[in-house]
Amino acid sequence: MNPLELADARPGPGFPVTFDGRTIEALPGQTVAAALWTAGITAWRTTRGTGRPRGVFCGIGVCFDCLVTVNGRPNQRACLVPVRPGDTIRTQEGTGHDD
Amino acid sequence: MTERPRLAVIGAGPAGLAASLAAAEHGVAVTLVDAAEEAGGQFYRQPAAALGARRPQALHHQWRTWRRLRSGLDRQLAAGRVTHLTGHHVWCVERESDSGRFAVHALRGPAQEEGVVVRADAVLLATGGYEKVLPFPGWTLPGVVTAGGAQAMLKGGLVLPGRTAVVAGTGPLLLPVATGLAAAGARVAALVESADPRDVLRRPSALAAQPGKLAEGARYAALLLRHRVRTLVRHTVVEAHGTDRLEAVTVAALDAQGRVGPGSERRVPCDTLAVGHGMLPHTDLAETLGCRLSGTDVYVDDEQRTDVPGVWAAGETTGIGGAALALVEGHIAGRSIAARLRGTAPDPRAWAAAGRARARLRGFFAAVDAVYAPPPGWADRVTHDTVLCRCEEVTAGEVRTAVDELGAGDLRTVKLLTRAGMGWCQGRMCGPAVAGVAGCPLTAARRPLARPVPLGVLAGSEEDLE
């Protein structure tokens, strides 16, 4: 059993996006965080102070732990931003403004 | 024909929907403003339409109630009595000094950079709540998520964070999270509850008021059994292990004083920890409007009015009590608003049944709240090097230094001395952690802006939706 089967979901065709240069498949309707989780990725930010990895924590847009760089734009909440075909998703290092 | 008075409802969860329907049926034009793409709030969070879910009810409880709300909303939308603004993140509500009306400021668009303003004669705050998580060593590791967050990602995105989960903390939310993750295919290695749910049974007044809850508990017990979820009551997660992601947790038994039983620790391998310790209400918009709070909740009277004229509140923002309570509070608010906007006093007999249900449910949740309190010793178990403020990476040791050596005695002073609570989340996540470790009360923080706002929008660049 998986969640798609449980909800009897028939999503439209998946599409490729990249995460740190690696191609992963995303489904229409998913958020960036959901697409990354589907690909087995749980961390996509490092903290400003100690450089520790972070990913989803609250899942509803409150905690800002899941900040990520999408198409060159840092500080996007991965749990809220819808994933789009061709998105370039990158791990956000620190403030995301240093690179 | 005179124009209908306009109500802005902030939040399309159970409270906001019930209020919108009641007000629209009684002569009010409603603008329902919500951050999500689909109505439902957290409790009835819907899978994204493009995922094509034909059986979303498999992820939900009380689906019949949702169908009733959804079809009611569809009827009012078709009749033009309700306008539903999806994907609108409200950051401030203010009373305009010239007109006396309310201006609801929101952000929309894919990057939430477009400012819009909605004007209304009255406002209902139905902003819901968010999860409280108390810290422990390892709680910042990827793979550790809030229990509600795991559920939200499952309901909305049809995804799981990993293969093997431990669900831990305290509170009634842990049951649907554990059974939901298991039904969706995760192996739930353990449900770790620090309280003893049987203590609710020892409060007969609560159960007499709400007998249906006993049956609900029995249903969850059967589901846990079916999914072979081991339930450990009076246990807690003392540490999460891993280097760059979660690999295991240490679980230990608690004695009646909340102390960890020596030698009771055991290691449970897992890649996901879904953890939560209850909920807190979203009160930012109410505070900026000047509404009085009672503790951390927005104060309301019997009609769900705040103490600011023209501002009503319903649901979790007025005190955590679940979806059924939010529905009746929303209904009462909608009826009151419809009468007050006509300039008449409402007759409470019109909502007598909802009023009785409200009293019963509030009584029940007061008892639940007392039983599912965090174990007394939790703050002492937080090691000095454990991060409390996840945004600013402030450790428990720094907070203790601020209290013990610098004399901080309240959250605001701790924040000024350590930066705890100054980051992106504005102390929403670390507030209970810092208060517990510092030994000071959890007070509502004043946040004039409910979310980050682009400077251009603050400078007045907004589209007027009126």
C-alpha cells in the first residue's frame, strides 16, 4: 500500500525536475516538498550558523525550516510552493544569498 | 434592494466554513479568504486536485460532515453570496479610521508577492492552530517532523516521509496520525504517548458529556491492533539519533512524577519521527486588531464576539478543541454576525442546540487537556547543547545562561539576550520550548505582521479587490 493507492489517485503524467543537478520525477499538484519526499530526499537546506541539514518540520508553512532555492530564488517554503515542470531545485546554503 | 453587509472570514477550515454558510444564509455577503488552494483547513485538508484522488475520504474522519460543508459552500458560491479567495495569505487586518470598515491585507501569487486588500463591515477570525513540539536532543534532524505535519503532507500531497515511523509525544492527534501513516503503507514501529489515555475514563464528568468519544477511542484501538502498532503509554522519546538524518530514537518509560525509569531505555530504529505535544492557536491577526487574549487564546463572549467591536472569532484560535467544536462555534458566530450587521440583537434560542454542543465539547476538551499535559520533567531532560530556537540556532544552554546569570525572567528578555524567537518563524515553534526551559510562562508574542511581507506591499502597492 502507498498513499496514492490508498486515495485511489490517478494523477496526470509526471514530469522531470532537478534537485542539485539530479533529475527526479514530480507529479502535478505536488508541492516541492512532496516531490522531494517522493524521491526519498528529506533535507534541502543547511542552517546559517552551524550548517546543519534541515527539511520539512511543520509541513503547513509555519516553521520555515523547509526553505529551499527554486529556479534561483531562495527562501521558498517547500511545503507550500507547487512544483512546476522543469523546476531547478537546489539545496539552500545558509541565507541562500551567498552563491 | 439594499446591498448586503459584507463579512470577511479569515480561514476556510471547519469554523470559517460553518460561519460563512450561516452568515450567507441569513443575508450577509461573505468573502472567505484562505491560504490554501482548496477549502477544508488542516482537519479537512484536501489532496491537490491535479493528483486526481478518487477516494480522499480514506485519509479522513467525519467525511459526511465535510460533504455537507462542501456542498453548502458550492450552493452559496453559485448563488453569489460567498466569494472564496483561495491562495490568499492574510498578513494583517486593520480597522480603517475614516470609514470604520475593516481592511484585510493578503498576499497571493506563486511567490506570494502580490498584495491585495479586501474591505468588509465585520471580520471573523477562524485562523486555526498549529502544533506545539517540545524539544529533546536530536529533534532538529531531518526525518523528525511534527505529527500534524506528517498528516498534512499525507492528506495534501499523498506522500510519506519515510518507511518506518515512530509517532510520539502526547495528545489525541497522535492516534489518527499513527493509524493514517500505517494505512498509507508506513510501518509504524511504535506509538509513544507520555500520558495515560485511560485517565480520561477516570474523569466521568467528561465522558458523560461526550459519550461518542469512548466509541471513537475504541475504533482507534482496533485500528492500531489491525496495523500491528505497538502502543507505549507513559513513555517518551528521550533522544533522536542520526548524523545527517534520523536513524533511530531512544524510548523510555516515565514514572508518575514524569521521571525516566532507570534501565527502561530502548532503541527503536526508524527513519521518521512524527512528534507533537498538543496545539497552539494562531492569534496574530487578533492581537494586531487589539483583541483581548485569555492565556494564549482569543477571548470571545457567548456570541463568539471578541472585545473589539465588529470582530468575531471561532474555532481553535479561541482555544484548542477540535473540528466538532470549531463547527458549532463557527455556526454561532455566523448567526450572531448576521443579526448584528442588521443592527439587531440575536436570539440565542436560534442556536440553542449548537450552544449546548459547544458547552459539552469545551468541557470534554478541558478534561482532555488536563490528561494530555506534557510530562513534568521534560525541560530538565533537554541537554545544554540541544537547539531550542530552530531558526536562530539558540541552545538550551544559552537560554539557561540568560536566565541564571543575566536575570531574564520572561520570553521577551530571553529573546533580547539570546535571539531565541527572532528568526523566520517569529518564535512560533520555539515559544513553548524556551518558556519551559527558562521556567517562565508562555505568553502570546506580539507580531504585527502575521507573515513575511515584501517591502513594496508594505509601501502601499496593493490591488483593491472591492
